[in-house]
Amino acid sequence: MKLACSFTPAVATVSRFLSTIAMVSCVSLACPMPLHAEEGLGAPTPDSLGLDGGSAAAPAEADDSQGIVAIVNDKIISKYDLDQRVHLVMVTSGIPNSPEMVSRIQRQVLRSLIDERLELQEAVRLDLKVDEKEIDQQLAQIAARANMTPKEIEDYLKENGIARNTLVSQLYADLAWNKVIEQQFAPLISVGADEVDEALKQMTEQADQPRYQLSEILLTFDNPEQEAEVMSGAQRLVDQMRQGAPFASVARQFSQSASSANGGDIGWEHASQMPGDVAPIVEKMTIGGISDPIKTLNGVYIIQLRNKQTGLGPDPLQDRWTLAHVLLPLTPDAPQTMVARRVGEAQKLMADFKSCDALGDQVKQYVGAVAQAPRTVVFGQLDQRLRESLAGAKPGAMLKPIRSQQGIEMMAVCGYQADAGGAPTRDQIENNIFSQRLDMMARRHLRDLRRDAVVDIR
């Protein structure tokens, strides 16, 4: 049984590719601090992807002169591949990039790379190809959502020693796996009206019972030999998150559940909706806590309890805020005199602020200043620092400026809508059931591919 049971519209895809895109949602509005992102590149070139006949061939494998760490059927994974992916994980997950931590997570990252090789091989077997335009479109969306140009994000990766093809290879594999799951399993799933009725009935009967807002990380294992390794790896992740690594970022990189696309967010759950091994632990947790690894039939779960309430009343974490982001650009090494001038400009901007409609014209008097169009965001998905800044804020206000690597960043509060609470709609329930089943089928199929593969780990 899958733990995830969030009532959000589902899409017929289950892949880490969605989590890659989702990571950009923290940039600017959610995380007005230095960018930590693996996303964003210019469009892939024919040389980097080995295009053939208008479709993107799988990215060429890295030079294996540094050694081979694994062979998956007839495809190699080089030490270079592994080192680059580990570096990418460190940059994006918030885990400290120390030799000790690199050594600790290498095994988990290698498992992910092995899975990608199997996914690519399955796509080839089914003659499913990823078109160059599909990759271009996704990369363009990533850059746009990050409020940066593709060149700026590519430079960021380069500055952190991450090769362009490291990200492109991951995106390619996930796009290909999407196609496999959509073709092979989505047509097999149907959700009956009686199932939706039963879910609604159960929610009504449990309306006076506690509900828990949860996030999850799921790490699976295929046999008893892997169990100890996965439990050990899960405990290392727990230790890092308790020391400050963001749960959502770690979930996006490591979780093998479809909820990784949302940073592990699975919404509100009653105890009866959780696996039997998970519910008793959640019931004893305090808000904000992170569980120890929990072994179940599905694998190993790590749970974060984000909130708790009784009934289906309004949820403050679902309140919607409309915010506009303003950047007064500065280089990280800007002289103090320049920083002071920008701070003065930010203070004047706050004092003169009238409305979000006039904000675009207002910033034109400051050299290089940029004001984004207002965006509506869910409070619970924002960075904790921004949540604290919004406490007590009202539409028409501008939050205090923050110094980041990009410059001086500010937020204008353009609108607010409190959550109305209440039960999910029938469509939301149906989409959730569909998503759960598709995710389960995808994980079973990957497990079967692992079982049948010839994998030689060096």
C-alpha cells in the first residue's frame, strides 16, 4: 500500500523528472536566498545528445578512463558519471559537501544511476524516443521558473563543477521513463464511481478524527540483502535533515515515490489511510518532527509531520498569497559602498511603494532592477524564512529586503486568500486514486527490470 494520498490533481507520469522541475519552485518566491538548483540549461545541442533523425538519442556516456563502477546489462556507469551525480545531489539537496558525506551517499546515488540505465533500456526496447524539442521545452520552463536566463543557470552549474551533460542525462532518462509508464500502464487503470463514493464516505465518518499533514521519503529494496543497506542510508538522510538539510530537497533527490515531485508532500492523512507500521509513529510525533526510518512492506519510509488538526476546517498552510518579487542586482563580491547604495534604494522603494500594479514602473528608476509579475503561491510550500516574514503581513505591504548572491531581494504582498477548508472534490479523489495506482505499477515494473537485469558493481 502506498502511503501517499494527497488530494491534488494527478498527471499520468511518475518520474524524478518532475522533481527536477519542482526544485525551481523555491527560487525567488519560496527561497529569496542564493540559488541551490541543478536545473536550467540552454537547449541541448546535437553534439551533447547525439541527435538522430530529429529525436534525441540517449546522451553519450562519459569517458570511462577514470574507471568503471558498474555495468548494467551492456551499459557502463563510469566513476566520472558517479562523481558528477553525487556532486549534483550535494548542490541541490542541502547535504554538506564533505568527503565523509560523499562516501556515505555514493551507494544510494549509484542505485539511482543503475535505475536510470534500466529505464533507458526499457524505453529503447519499446522504441520510445525523446524528441529534442521536448528537452528544449522543459529546460526553457525550468529557466523561466527560476527567474534566470539559461546562461545564468548553466554558469551556476559550471561554477560548482557540474558538467552540463550530468543534468541533461538525468532529464533524458526521466522523460523516457515517463513515456514507458504512460504507454504501458496508464491505459490499464480505471477508477469506478463506487470507489470515489467509498473514499468520500470514509472521510465523512472520520471527520472528527485527527488529520496529519505529512511529507514522505520512500526508499525501496528488492531483497533482504539490500534491506540493511537501505535502512543505513535512510538513517544517514534522517541525521542530515535533523541537522538542517531541507526535507523537501532531500525528498526530491532520493525518494522513490511519485510524491518526490512535490518535495515529498502527501497532504492530509487520517491514521487509517497510512500503512500499519507508519500510523502509530505519526500519532506520537510532534509538529515539525522527522521520524526515524520506518520499515514496511513497500520499503523504508521517512516521515515529516508538518501539521495536525481535527476535522476538515481551514488549513493555514493552504492559504494563498499573491507576491511580486523584486531584485536589485549585485554581484556576490560587490564593494560595500555599492551594497550600501542598493540598500538605500531598497529602503526608498519600500517607502514609495503604492501597489503591485505600479511596481514595474516604480523599479525603472533603479539601474538593472527587475520586478516579476505577481504570482500566487501556497503558504505551506514557501521557505520557512519567507513564512516568518509573511506573519502579520497584509496586501499592499512590502517585506523587508534580503541580501542574496543575486543582490537585494524584496517581496511585495499583492493579495491574500484564506483556505476555506472542506472535503476534496470527486475529481480530486479520482485523480489521487489513479495517481497512486500508476505509481505502484511504475515501481513494480522497475523492480522487475532490476530482477531480470545483469548488474556488475565493481
